[in-house]
Amino acid sequence: MNIVILTGAGISAESGIATFRGPGGLWEGHRIEDVCTPEALARDPALVHRFYDLRRAALETVAPNPAHEALARLDLAWPHDLLIVTQNVDDLHERAGANRLLHMHGELRSALCAACGARRPWRDALPPGTACSRCDAPALRPDIVFFGEMPYAMARIEEALAQADLFVSIGTSGAVYPAAGFVRLAAAYGARTIELNLEPSEGSDWFDESRNGPASTLVPAWVDTLLADALA
């Protein structure tokens, strides 16, 4: 059985990473147009770079939770195709040990050259005008997919969805496209679909099954059952 798993902000919220939406979310006090669009970067690069510098620094204060650890355990043990597609820009999946992983919205601990497209690991502050080590242009920016930009690896994701027997969405709002449309695409290809979410999402009705509760409780239980059935 081939599996595609989509994770969203809800899985990392339980590690203490603020979500972007809702009360206390990162958009409070910041308009999306001011920190997460190409136009914002061109208009006020200092603000945009500082916003993501703070998010990057905050990663030092958090750790993977049982949901991340359960998915890493599944990744290690699952004998068939598996792909974890995350909308999150943190590195908690990697730190838990997941390897079959794709960041469709970019990564906080990565820098992107706006001139040549090179990407490189980055852990420290990233001031505007930082030079690219490949082309020397002073054009490094946060490696974040801004609103209006194309998410990474969409062709690879669609290929995985086309081959999937099971699609699982964890901790997502069901409001951000194209990820919110993955459930319908997977279903159209014939996959069974399951949602594991703190509360019903905007797309809950599209799933064959929806379970509500904390990811740190739901995901380990689901992984335990899946592995037990597979090894029975």
C-alpha cells in the first residue's frame, strides 16, 4: 500500500510553533501583504527578512512532538512507497528522523538566491543583500514560497498522489490551495482518504474518514494500528 501524508501547521502547533492563522497567529500584527508576498519583499526587504529571521531563531526553542516521531517511525518501517508532503517551513519532521519528506512551501533553514535560483542551508540571520555563494549576486532571500508563487515539486506530488492507495491529511486547515485540493485529487485517482485534525477542517466533507483530536494523540495511535495490521 502506497501512502501520501500531508501535514500542516496543526502538527507543529503542538510543539509550540505559532500557526499563521487564528488568535495569536503569526499574521496578527502583520498583514500577509507585508511579509509574505514578492511585492512585500521588494517594498520592504528589511521587514520581510526580519520576520523570517525571528521564525528561524524560534526553531531553537522547540522540539518534535509524538506526532512527528510517529511519522518518522512509519517512514523507517513502511516497506512500500511513502511520501510526507509538509506545508510547514520548520524542520521538526527532519529532526524526528523522517527522510521521505518534501517541503512544498519552502524551509526556514534554507536561503534562496533570487538571481540564479540556488538554494543552500541557512541557520543564522539573513540580512537583505547577502551574496549568493554560487553567482555572487547580493540576492539571497528566505527560501519561503510566498503567496502568488508556485509551491515546490508539484509534479512529484501529483505523481505520488496518482500512485497512492491511501492519502492522510494531518493538522491542516483545508483552506490553502493547492494543498487543500490534494484530497480530491487523491480520491479521483482511487485512494482512500483520512483526515486527522484537531477539529473539522474546511475540507472535512471530502474525506472518507475524519478523526478529531490532538495530532500528538491521533497520529501515534494511527501509525501503531497501521504498522500492526501491515505486519500481522
